[in-house]
Amino acid sequence: MQTGSETILKETPGMAQKTVFVTGATGFVGGHLVRALVERGDRVRALRKGTSDTRLVDDLPVEWVEGDLLRPSSYQEKLQGCDTVFHCAADYRLFCKDPSPMYEINVTGSKALLSSCLELEIPKVVYTSSVAALDLPAAGRVSDESSRAEVDRVVGHYKKSKFLAQEAVLELAESGLPVVLVNPSTPVGPGDLKPTATGKIIVDFLCRKMPAYLDTGLNLVPVEDVAYGHLLAEEKGRNGELYILGHLNLTLKEILEMLAAVTGLPAPRVKIPYRVAWAVGVLDTLVEGYALNRTPQVPIEGVKMARKKMFFDPQRARDELGFRPGSVREALRRAVDWFVENGYAPDPVARR
């Protein structure tokens, strides 16, 4: 079975072997990026902490660099001589009692790494931002790279930290850093270890824990294609520009119906009013998050983000990078298969 990412790889012209430096290599997108780089023939150096879960890339020839984004001295020596730096690392959570570590990693850590790249004259940098750093327009419209947010309009600490980090990267671009920014939408597919918020929707659906749905929406894209989109951005992207790596705008109801078609399980038919979801989010966050010190099932930050449909237009990436992602339905199928095979959820009898 051929995915859009395989097509992208075939269309990427052959290059001499490069030495690349990757952060976030043990994460969902970063792990797939490392695999794409190895398949391209690159030598990969990857930053990690000693506690990192490396299962996604254990079969790959990676030179691990033990270090910390907040301590440039722990990795600067390994930056030297690299042709490209891919900065994918980020602290992605929709609930945290103390958000300061999130800002340290996403903002301060990004500034430290990319300032080192500028100082060492790294030829090319690809920074993984997020559509979370973009503004959401009025209902019925979609955002593109020109939809720049304002800090007081950004909902939640994760989105705010990614917005501030993106602003810092753009400032470094103005100072001469040869950086291209990519803004993935909502990746889906195999290897979602945490899982992400969207991966949790898939797992909850498989475990029959989604009796109803909220009137919201997401832009889904196969995670493998997001990884190869980074390679296209490195090759064809213009310095200082943003590129949305996305594909299909789908309501949550449509996503659940697609999962139903893939698994044979019934999709929920009851729509929850937003005010009910908000009340559940507040209660769950207060009790689970603050009283019991556990991750809420329905964090209020996630509910607030769902108030608007997160729809985006990836036309610039199509036109300038040649970004051609594959089937979202097949990506959901691969995600379902992976979650079942790795014990996150039972195997639907009718999976097909």
C-alpha cells in the first residue's frame, strides 16, 4: 500500500548524504521524521534525555546526543558540522498545574537551540511550529499562514507557548537564521505513544468510551506525510516563511463516522451542547487535575479549544513544496491497527 509520503519521498531529488540534527526524535512526528531521514540516506544525530522512550526509532541507526534544550553547552559540539537542524521537540499537554516548564521547553529552549544554530552558521533549519500558533477566523472560514494570532486571543498555555515560540523564531529569521517553519495540523497514524489528544479520541472510540460528540472540527493529515513535508520544507521552503502541513477539514462527527467505517463499530449519534461539555471540563479539571493530581479525561483547555472548528488551508504547501498527502481514512486505519496491536484498545471484531 502506497501512502502519500512514499510518493513525496520518490519525488524528492536524490541528494548527497547529509548530517542532520533532530530534536523531538522520540515523539510522534519526530520519530517518523527520523525514519524518513534514514530512508533518505542521512546521518542522524538526535537529542534526547536519558528518560526518553526510544521505541519508535530503536531499529534505526541514530547517534544519540544526551543533552537538554535548556543547556546549549550539552549539545553545541554535536551541532557543528551539521547540514540541517530539524527542531521538532515540544511539550504538548492540554493540562498542567504548573505551565512554566512548558514555556521553558517550547519558548526558551527553542530560542536557545536556534540561537546556537545562528551562531554556528548552520546552513538550514526547519522548525516545527503548529497550527495552534495561528489564529482561527470566524465560523465558516478557514485559516492559512496569513492568519497570525495575537497573544491575548490565544487560548490555553500550549497554544500560547507555541505562538510565542513561533514569534521568537521569526525574529531570528529576520536576524539571518536560514529557517523554514512548518505548521502541522492534526497528524494521525501509527506510533502515537502518548497518545496525543487526537490519538486518545481514536482509543476512546475503540474502547467504546465515546457515547456522544461535540460540534467541533479538525484538519487531519497522515503523520508519515507530515514527516516527509519537513524534507520538502528543507529542500524547497523559503526562509522565514510558514507552511501548513495539513490535509482534510473534518468535523468530529465525520471523523467518528470514518472510524466507524474502518472498524465496523457504531459511531455515536448524540451531539453534546457546548455548555454541557464546558461544565464537564470544568468539573473534571478541578477534581481530577487539581484535587486528585491526575490528568483529566476532559481538560477544560481542550474544551475551550474545541469552541471553534480548527480548519486550515494547506494550499501554500501544495503549491510551493509539492506537498501531496495520502488518504486520511487509511491513516486512521493504520492508527487503529497500531493501537490494537500495542495493547491500547481491544480489536474490533469487524475491523477491516
